[in-house]
Amino acid sequence: MTTKKIAVLAGDGIGPEIVAQALRVVDALELDVTTEEALVGGAAYDAYGHPLPPETLALAKVADAVLFGAVGDWKYDKLERRLRPEQAILGLRKELGLFANLRPAICYPELTAASSLKPELVAGLDILIIRELTGDIYFGQPRGRRAAPDGAFAGADEAFDTMRYTRPEIERIAHVAFRAARGRNKRLTSVDKANVLETFQFWKDVVTEVHAEYPDVTLDHLYVDNAAMQLVRAPKSFDVIVTGNMFGDILSDEAAMLTGSIGMLPSASLDSSGKGLYEPSHGSAPDIAGRDVANPLATILSLAMLLRYSLDHADAANRVEAAVREVLASGHRTADIAGSGERAIGTRTMGDAVVAALGRTTGITKA
Ligand SMILES: NC(=O)C1=CN([C@@H]2O[C@H](COP(=O)(O)OP(=O)(O)OC[C@H]3O[C@@H](n4cnc5c(N)ncnc54)[C@H](O)[C@@H]3O)[C@@H](O)[C@H]2O)C=CC1
Ligand SMILES: CC(C)CC(=O)C(=O)O
Ligand SMILES: [Mg+2]
């Protein structure tokens, strides 16, 4: 077997702190895997004048998988858009063809009290949000600023973006979602805004057509406003959710709080061949950066997804997930998931706990 390479792009804010803990887990696993780091986001802009330098993109392309921290900081918000740190993650998704973003929202039993919902609403929660990641209004052209060409405010300054999806883009994400649902509880909810937006009437029509190939999966449709409400009313009514780029971005942050914290929500962004980029669902959290308080578990759980989906190391992935469950069961809590009266530990101490627990886990059974 050839040695696999992980490209490590830690990025900005808490990115380097949380990725450092995931790298300690990689070391502790003693796999036949190498890692290579590169700058991305604001850190790359500072060093090279671009958030996604060619060297970083080339490393991401040649590696078997990418482990990503987060990018962004308020100090870059005045840069022209193409130079802003966020363009790095958007560029990587587009350049690597990472159209399928899997965001599992699992409420670990020990964290039911950390959720902002009543424990009975989230106990046992295990839903999967599948977000289309390379289309929609985040990438649609044209976009820009101009003088409004018509309407009541003709001539006034305006800004505009374009929401669009092609049939193949919807079909391929629908297939990913139906296949995922087939491997779980066979229920898929497609979230749209078909009552208002042509793009999402088309989305709904195409998902309904693809459903014909998956008669064993139950499909229903929700408008995104209702979906946002149902997620906090009865989150366990969902199994798999599939939706567009922007709605998935918003709904997955909402779902994070069902699990206790945004610091618990991992993600995998996959192409059609199994190559992937793995990152926590959260951002660079500049408000807590450099203070050793960020929760590294979403990043460590993203590493587990990397091991499972891109490196074919299911046993190692199971070990990492079992170690995370063990540290939670033994009461380790960063500040974001610590209840009143519970002592909060730092980012690095949480990493210590996971590495120690790893020594006690096996990959034989999924805990
Ligand atoms: N994939 C990426 O690189 C992403 C980058 N961003 C960027 O991150 C920057 C900050 O964006 P925000 O909207 O504040 O979102 P954010 O997700 O960075 O932070 C939102 C809130 O959650 C907290 N938080 C986030 N991760 C945490 C963790 N691991 N442990 C404990 N608390 C955590 C933060 O302290 C903050 O209060 C912006 O520049 C934004 O564009 C945002 C989302 C994704
Ligand atoms: C730059 C943003 C689109 C990143 C984000 O919010 C996300 O991927 O969840
Ligand atoms: Mg987001």
C-alpha cells in the first residue's frame, strides 16, 4: 500500500489551534500517512498577497485528502472580494469539485444538556445535512454593483447576485442524498423555496425525478423557512436533509446548536471520486482566537470522516470517534459545552484527553 498524503491547511483565527490537536491524533494513530502544511486564507494573503496561492492549491490537488481549519478575520473585511480569506475555501471547493458537503449533526448523550433545546428534543439526535457546495447564489454569475437599471429606484446604487442551478448539479447531489438515506433510515427531506424562487422549483422538480430511482426511500419537501422551524420544533423528525448551498450553510449552523455547540459539528466536502476536504462546520472564531478555549472536537471528528471516506481507514475513524465519546463520557468539556458548575478545559487539554483515550480504544467496534 502506498503512503497517503494529507494536505493540512490550518488557516486563520482558531484554525491553527484546532488543527494542531487533530494532527496530534494523526500522530497517535501511527498510520502510514504523511502530512504537509501550507498557508491559506488571511495567513496566505499576509505572506503571498493571495488567500489561495498556487502552491497551496497544487498541494490540495496532489494530496489524497485535505484537512482544513478555517479562514477569515474581521481585519480583512475591507479587502476587495477576490482577496478576502473566504475566497480560499470557496476556491478550493470549486477547484477540487467538492460538490457534496456532508454535515452530520449528532447529539452525544453526555451533551443533551449543552444543547439550547430541551434534552428530550435532542436525546439520540442523529441527522445528516447534505449541502450542495459548488453552485447556487454563492457562485452564480453575474454579480456586482451598478446603477439600478430600472424600477422605482432606477439610477440608485444597487448590488446583485445570481441564484442558479443546472440539472446535472441537482441530479448529482440528489443521488448522493438518496444513497445516504438508503444507508440510514431511508427518509430524505429536500429543502427548497419553490413557492417563491424558480431556481428552487427546478430543484424540487429534479429531486422528485431522481426519486424514481430510489423507491425504497421516502422523500418529502419542506420550504426552508418551515424547515428552520421544524429543526428546532422536532429535530428528530429528520433523517437526511438535502438542500442548496446557502440554505445548507444556514441550516447546518442552526443544527449545530442541537448538538450542543458549533464546536461539535464536523464536515466532509466530497467530489465524485471520494477525494475530499474535511473541516469543522464553523469559522475562524476571531472572538476567541489565541486563547486556548476553542473546542477542537469538530475538527477531530472531521479527521475521522477523512480517514473513513478518503483514506479507507474505517478502523482508525472508529477509534477516533470512540475516543471522542470517551472523553465526553469522562466529563471533559471545553467552555462552549460546559454546563453551569462544570469545569471547562482548554483546546490543548481536550487534545490531550482525546490522544490519551485513543490509546484505550480499538477500531473493532463502533462505540
Ligand atoms: N469554512 C470557513 O473557513 C468559514 C469561515 N468563516 C469565517 O470565520 C469568521 C468568523 O465568522 P463567524 O460568523 O463569527 O462564525 P464562527 O463560526 O467563526 O463563530 C461563530 C461563533 O461560534 C463560536 N465558535 C466557533 N467555533 C468554535 C469552536 N470550535 N469552539 C468554541 N466556539 C466556537 C465563535 O466564538 C463565535 O462566537 C468570518 O471571517 C467568516 O467569514 C465562517 C464560516 C466558515
Ligand atoms: C465562506 C463561507 C461560505 C463558509 C461557510 O460559512 C461554510 O462553509 O459554512
Ligand atoms: Mg457556514
